[in-house]
Amino acid sequence: MSEEKDLEQSEEETVVEIPSNVNEDYKEQYLRALADYQNLSRQAEKDKCEFFRYALADFLQDILPVYDNLKMSVANLKEEEQKSPWVEGVKYVLKQFKDVLEARGVEEIKTTGEKFDHTTMEAFEGEGELVEREVKAGYKLNGKVISPAKVIVKK
């Protein structure tokens, strides 16, 4: 019987009371760690989306001059050549090319007749505020300029 009392006493002595403020500290640390993890997850997802959004920029630097040259070749044809069936086919290919670029977030910078904007255009010749003629087309990818337009300005 005395052994039972000793056993009960030893069990009672081993029960350690944890102050309530320690539990609150652990809870607070857990919530902070959880918030940090959620913020990290959001930032990683944002970075991933940003990477995919602008991953095309390098490829577009290579392909857009081809598109521009194709546009110029059709634009500089004589009136009678414009009606040729092969020219109509090339115009259709240009339209498809433009649709694909627009679907990927590429937009051409509007220049001719517009006010000169130094953030999207480079003045190739002249001085002034109004764009007279476009020398080379400029492009934006999802609102970010990837190739500024080269223009001739006039007063």
C-alpha cells in the first residue's frame, strides 16, 4: 500500500504545469511562421507568373524584325502587285502573325500622328512634338516596352 502512495505521489510530482503565457508564445510564433510561409508562397507564385509573362521577350527580339520586314515588303509593292494572289496570301499570313502576337500580349506602339513619347519612342530624325513618320515599329509585351519605335518627328 505504501508503494501505491509513493507511485501516486511520484505521478503527481512529475506533472509539470506550463504557464499559460508559454502557450501563447508558441501560438504567436506558429502564427508568425504560418504568415511568413504564406507570404513566401504568394511571392514565389508572383515571381513565377512574372517570369512566364516576360520569358517571351528574348524570343520576340529575334522574331519581330522578321515580322517587320515582311510587313515592309508588302507595303512597298506597287498598286498592280498588291492584287496578286500570292500577295493576298502573304497579307493573310501577316494577319495570322499579328493575331498570334496579340494573343501572347504583344502590342504595336502607335506612332504616326501621335505626340512624341520618349518612353516608347526614339527620335530618329527631326525635332518637335508630333510624329511625322515611323521608321521602325516598336512593341510592348504586356504593357512593358521591349522595342521602342524609331520615328521622325516634326514641329
